Amino acid sequence: MNSIKSFFVISYELVMNMLFALPRYRFFIFFKKLLLLIMGAKVGKGVVIYPGVWITPGRNLIIEDHVDLAKDVLITTSGGVEIGKRTLIGYRTQILSSDHTIPPRGMPFPISGDNHKKIKIGKDVWIGGNCLITAGVTIGDGAVVAGGSVVTKDVPEYAIVGGVPAKLIRMRE
């Protein structure tokens, strides 16, 4: 049974790698969205998916209308990921809804299990390049996350946050 599962996982990775390497022409975006829909995602209208985006496993993903996923964005969806309308996700940002649990001393990590928590990103959000969004985080509507930030806690609506870990810089006017 494991060999059949491995075959399908590796086949998905191969297809995704080839398909998501294609440019962001509408014709190719149609097929990128189709693969995500087959995997159980919900994808709205006008979504732009740049080359190099990596989304796995695809289920538990909701991308609303007019979202922009820049080059090399990585999204893990096992814990669930929702991205609101008109949101911009910057280059090389990682949205990780799963993490390994820390095992007791002497127990190996590979069998420690996974920790899945939903990530919710509101509408009209701008996430700069090279950000890391960790499992369980909610980013409110209209928020801005400065490039290079690591978001480990919820971000209020219309807040501008930045840093490692991300902290409030100011509220949008």
C-alpha cells in the first residue's frame, strides 16, 4: 500500500513541478488551477500563479478572487489555508500550515507526528517577499507584512507588521 501512495505522491510532485514551472499566461494558469481543483482546492477568478509556486498537497486550500502568488511561493495545505480576495503574496514567501511536533527526548523526529493548524489570510492583504507565515496564524483584512518577516502570531486588521518575529510597526491610516 505504501508503494502505491508513494507512486501517487511522486507523480503529483512531478506534474506540479512541470506545470507550475510554466509562465503566468492565462492558458497555463487554467491548467495550474485545474490541477489544484483536482487535488481538492477551491480557486477563485483572476488568480495569478507565477512560475515556481509549490502547493502541496492541495486539499484544504481556498484562494479567493484576484489573488497574486508571486514566483517561488510555497504553501503547505494539510492544516488548511484560506487566502482572501485581492491579496498579494510576495516572492519566495512560505505559508506553512503544518509542522512536526517535538518528540520526547530520545524519540526520533520522523515518527513524532505532525501538527496541523489553519492559516487564514484576509482580503486586501499585502505580504512582502521572503516572508514565513507559520501554522495557526490569522492575518486580518488590509494588513501589510514587511518583506523578510516571520509571522508567528495573529496580525490585526489594517496593521503593518515586520521583523523576526513580526511585531506591530503601525496601523494603516
